[in-house]
Amino acid sequence: MKVRMVPIGQVFDRFPRTVRDLAKARGKEIHLTISGAETDLDKTIVDEVGEPLMHLIRNCVDHGIEPPDVREARGKPQHGTIALNAYHEGNQVIIEIADDGGGIDLGRVREKAIRIGVIGESDRLSDRETIELIFTPGFSTAEQVTDVSGRGVGMDVVKKNIRRLKGIFDVDSSPGAGTTFTMKLPLTLAIIQALLVRIARTVLDPARRGDRVAAHRRRRRPHGTRRRGDHPARSGRAADPRRRVLPARRAARP
Ligand SMILES: Nc1ncnc2c1ncn2[C@@H]1O[C@H](COP(=O)(O)OP(=O)(O)O)[C@@H](O)[C@H]1O
Ligand SMILES: [Mg+2]
């Protein structure tokens, strides 16, 4: 199997425009910073990771970064920042998407979760457990459905897709300071596929196929019965049923 390593920057390239257009539509001012665009990983993974990243970046623009007046009132720069960063760590690639917005609104998440019956009024949840509620399928704190948010097709799918790539997905958020999403992805899926090939080889092990052929031939000619010419003294090697086992090369052919 061929593994083609390509830089993650191929995917990052489209995000500046996304952020610019979306920020404008939402009346927000946002800088996007990108680092580690040269970090390379398996093309198969790069192809799959674009959609989830796009989703997270849209969420940062939409739910994370506050409007300029709100930011100013909170003593923050009017320009919000979304930072996209990729780097290698061991045999993994880490991709972080961080915004310096308002953070996940735990109060609203809790309220919404009670309203849709995911938790009860009396349930006591830690902040971490409350954050996890955003992965409930169909969950949204958006007041109204827009082209970006409120459709509830979201974080649960992002997490599922990262898991499918044998990756880990994590979210960290602090009120007023922002939210960071982290993906840890394998450099390549090739190792897993190589293991499967080995298993297949064991199943089709030529030696075992040969044994089965030998057993079969022995059964067809019960012990003690001999065909003419099979007598060991006269026919030599051909008399031994184990000699009739097909050569490994032929037996292994499917
Ligand atoms: N960057 C972020 N900052 C703050 N809250 C966020 C962020 N990303 C997601 N959220 C919260 O997670 C919820 C679920 O997000 P998502 O599944 O994308 O649904 P939607 O965007 O349709 O609301 C959002 O409604 C919001 O409350
Ligand atoms: Mg969303």
C-alpha cells in the first residue's frame, strides 16, 4: 500500500476566506492565524479532516467570538482571534483550533439540555460534564436556525469523524476566555491495514492448507488398504500419503 504524505496546509488554505466572509456576515472582526501548515500527514487523513475543521472554525466565528462592542465592554480587543495550529508529536499529528471568544456558555448549555430532556433539573453536573453535552446529537444553544448554526448537525458528527480516523477529539473552554478544540490524529492509517494483511496471511497459511489436503487423501484410502504399486517396498516415496500433499505454492493458490 502506498502512503502519500502531504502538508496539512492544503486544507488550511481555504479557511482565511471562510473566516473573512463569515465574520463580515455576522458583523464581527476576526483575525485568523495559521501555524504549522507544513506539518505533513497521510493524504487519506488530510482529505477527511477538512470538513470537521471547517465545522469547528465556523463554530468559533459563530458561537465563540463576541461582537466588537461586547468585546470592548469586556475589556478585550475588538478583533477576535482564531488560531489554527498543527504540529507533530511522536507518531501523531496534533491540530488545535482556538478562539479567544466568550467560551462555551455553560448556563445556556445546561438550560437547553434540561429543556430537551437530556438532563433533569436536579442533576448536578461538573463543568466538564456540561461541556460534554454539546456532543449530544442535535444539540444547539442557537436561538434561531441560520445558515451556519442551529441546525444541530454538528459537534457529535465532528467527534464521530475524528474517531473514525482513529483520532482523539477534545474540547477545553473557559468562560470569558475562549474555547480550544484539539484533534490528535495518527500520521497514517497504513499500519492498521498492514496488520490486517498479516492476519489474512495467517488464515491462508500454505502449510495449513497442505495439512488439510493430506488429511483428506488419507481418509479416502483407509489405513491398511493399498493400491497396486503403492507398496512401500516397490513404489518408494509415492506410497507415503504425506508425499502426496500438494506443494505449498500450489496449495496456497486460491
Ligand atoms: N467555539 C465555540 N464557542 C462557544 N460555544 C461553542 C463553540 N463551538 C460550539 N459551541 C457550542 O456547542 C453547541 C453545539 O455546536 P454545533 O453542534 O456545531 O451546533 P450548532 O452550531 O448548530 O449550534 C453550540 O450551539 C454552542 O453552544
Ligand atoms: Mg455549528
